[in-house]
Amino acid sequence: MAPVRKWGIALTIAAVCVAGVLIAVNRVTAALDGDEQDCLRQLQLDEAAVRTGRDWTSEDIPGVGDYVDIHWQAEALGNPCSPAPGPTDWVYEGVLRLRDTDTPAFAAWPAAPPGLPPVRDALQAFVPAGVKWRHDGQFPQRVQKHNVDLYVDPDLAVAWFTIRD
């Protein structure tokens, strides 16, 4: 067989192999993209959900005691669906209905600036009309367990919190 013909056959075989590898990589990538898309759709549903689980205690948010009820949402600060390794940070935001016995300690807190806190639309329904938030700017520094902030209306026995974890 002539050397040129051998090289031609070898190049053809190599091209077929490369094409096969590219097709396989393309299919794997498409499958991963499909999984990631499914994950992102589920993430959107999860982030939109208003939850009522008592996942947060007075250990997490000092002073809230054995609150009456809670409504909260979670939001990913990164992409937990990414195939890249590493943890994803989350922010949790919620509204607590407090017991009257747990509110007097917050009465001394100064009034919060107008427009704060920025309560999410989905949680607005759980904030009573006429709320007058109080906020202690030093509160986040006093909490060691989480990066947490808290606004309270002691007269209406309601609190808004955010936790970054």
C-alpha cells in the first residue's frame, strides 16, 4: 500500500475518532445542561415558596422566644445547581409573630429608618398594617452563631429577620 494512502486512512480514522469523542462530549454536556436546567427550575420554585417550618429558634435569633408562628423564604446567593464544587451561601428572610411576653425587651430599640426593612413581596401579607419597626444596629454583632439581623414592632408583636448562612 502506498504511504500516501496509509496516511489518508490514518487521518480518516483519526477524524472519525475525534468526531466520536466530540459527539459523546456534546451528549454528556447536553445531559448535564438538562439536569442543571431541571435543578434551576426547582430552585425557582423553592425560592418562591413561603415556608412555615420552625427552623429558627431563639438560639438562632436571640430574643424571639417561643414565637407564635413564622413565614419565611430562602434564596441562594450563588448557583447551587452548578457542577462546580463548593458550598452555596443562602439568605433566609422571614416574619415572626411573637408572644407578647417576648416583646418588652425590644421597646427600647430605636425606630428604624423609613423603608426598612425591605420585606419581600411574598412576605408582606404577614406584616400587619401600621407596623412601626424598631432596629438595634448592634444586634448583628452580638449574635455569634449566624449573620443575622432583626427588626421588631413590640406593640404589634411582629418581627422581621434575615439570616445569611
